[in-house]
Amino acid sequence: MFEFRIIAECPVTGARAGEFVTPHGIIRTPVFMPVGTLATVKAMSPRELEEINSQIILGNTYHLYLRPGAEIISEAGGLHNFMNWNRPILTDSGGFQVFSLARLQKITDKNVLCRSHIDGSQLIMSPEWSMNMQKVLGSDIAMCFDQCCEFPATHEKAEDAVRRTTLWAKRSREFFMSNNNPDKQALFGIVQGSVYEDLRRRSAEEITSLDFPGYAIGGLSVGESHAEMYRILDVLKNIMPREKPRYLMGVGYPLNIVEGIARGVDMFDCVLPTRNGRNATVFMSTGRLNMRGKIYAHDFSPLDDECDCYACRNFTRSYLRHLAMTGEILGARLFSWHNLRFTIRIAEQAREAIINGNFPEFLESFTVKFHDDNNSED
């Protein structure tokens, strides 16, 4: 049921346009995937997500296990039915919580002991736990349980995380192949190694040897510089299998997306568009804008005249600033709506450029035009 096809490839950069076939539809790559941690993309309805062409969204295993719980989602018939989303879903394994809940845990090769951030109850997380929960969720793409390193991390600590990630990937795969349905759910492996090239090479070689349907790059966008991120992506570009989709986890900053595509990445996700939207910060072709700035009080132009989203087609900057300054919920919704559509369009435009054979020109134009120095707070 799962197949990845490369439709076109940039001979200069290696950027790819592809199609990944899943039970809930074909994902056309490059693609940005909105994050719906708790079975909802914040401030957006499923109908609105379809309107902005969200091809696939994410759910989080750890959070959905705590609320509403496996029993309720199972009774609902899986995550698709529960949230009324008929397009593909990717679920994180809960492994990132091993990183983000570091002060609440004890990590061993066997499992992770932590306490719920909600009520303090003890939770035992393991590859087998994650695979079983993702089976209940019924996502199209499941992720191996892994260990993400904080930044900065010593070489020794990053190496231990690589070793454990490989161990857990093997256990994830073994449990998945015995208990889940590979025809209905694809399991992706995750490459770790922080910013150390030798560890990234080792992790990529170990994880790809397990022959997963797709591969993710984890442990980036956790505090390292853009240059360090690109350096690691350059290292992995020629190691990861060409014929499998590549997913850069947790990356949604526009420049990072475009530079990632230029390095052969196919899939991206991040909470940044909606998080910034709730704080009245928007992305546009020239950079970021803080819509609380006084400069927009008498600005009756569209938010971004190059964008086709509902907010840009119907409201002025003046009105949107008014919503931000008064704390109206509509403002958070419209800013999130725009940011998601803007980020999704980046991937769409890159795909079109790859297919048309002019991706290097698109890359140069985008990186020259997009900057952050017009973020007025006055």
C-alpha cells in the first residue's frame, strides 16, 4: 500500500518532487505537515486545513495516550475517525518527550520512566509501548521510538543516544512487524547524532540497514545554528537512501524548509506557524511581521498580497492589528491560518520549481528576499 515515487529531481541541488502513496491518499512532496499534537491543529478546523491544502497532519503518541487515552480513541475507531480527518496522519513516537521531559525521567536501554506533566502519575515508555499505542491511533505513518539529545551535548552523550536509538529502532521494528499491519501503517526510522558528523554517519548507516519505508532526521532545530543544521543535512544527503522519503523533524522556519528541500528533504513539520500566529507574528515573502506594531494601525492593505489564504483575501493589516491588540480569538485564528498556508505554499512552490527545472532560481530568489529585519515593534 505504501510507495514512494520521485517525479522530478534538481540536477544541481538534489531537491526532489515526489509522491508517497498511503491508505488515506497520496502525499505530494516536498510537503509541510501541520502539527495536531492533541488531535487538533490549534485554532484550525479540519475543513479549514483542507482548504489550505494540508495534505497530512501530525498527532503525538505521548499526549494522546494521556488525553483522551487509548481506550477512547480505540472506541472511536482510531485517530482519523476521532478527529474527523480523512487525509493521512503521521504520529510521533513519544521519543521527543524523552528529550523534552528530561527532568522527569530515568532513561535505560529497557525503557523510560517519567511522570505525566498533567497529574504526576508514572508512565513507562518503551519501543513496544509506542508501537502498540500508534497501532491504536491508526496513523498512516508511525515513528520509531528514539532518543533525542539536547543541544549542546558532548560527543559521549550523543554517541550513547545514537546507540540507544538503534537499539530501540530494532525493537520498534520487531514489535511492529509482529503486531501492527505494514500494509496499513508505515514505520519510519529516525537518524540521530546531534551535530557530530561521525555519529550522524554511523546512525544513518545503522538505521537505514533496517530497511524502513522512510527515514527521519531527528535532533535538529533544538538550538544549533542554521549553518550547523545545513552541515549535517549535507552529510546525510548522500547517505540516506534516494528511493525512500526523508523527513526533517520539527523544522518549520521558512528558510530552513527551503534549504532543507535543497538538500533532498521531502517532509517537514513544526508548531512554529500556529505558535507564532497565536502571538500575532506572521510570515510573509519578505520575512516576519509583528502585527502589534503601530505602523499597521492605518495600513489598509492586505496582510500579504502574494498569499491566497482567507485572511489575506478578506482583511486588512489595520483590522488584523486591531484583533491582536484587543486579544480577540479571531486574530489568533487568522494569523495561524495565514502562517500555515504560507508555509504549505513554500513546499508547493518548491515542488513546482523542481518539476519545471528552475529550483536553483527559486532557491536564490527566496533566500535573498526573506529576512527578519522588518519585524517592527513600534
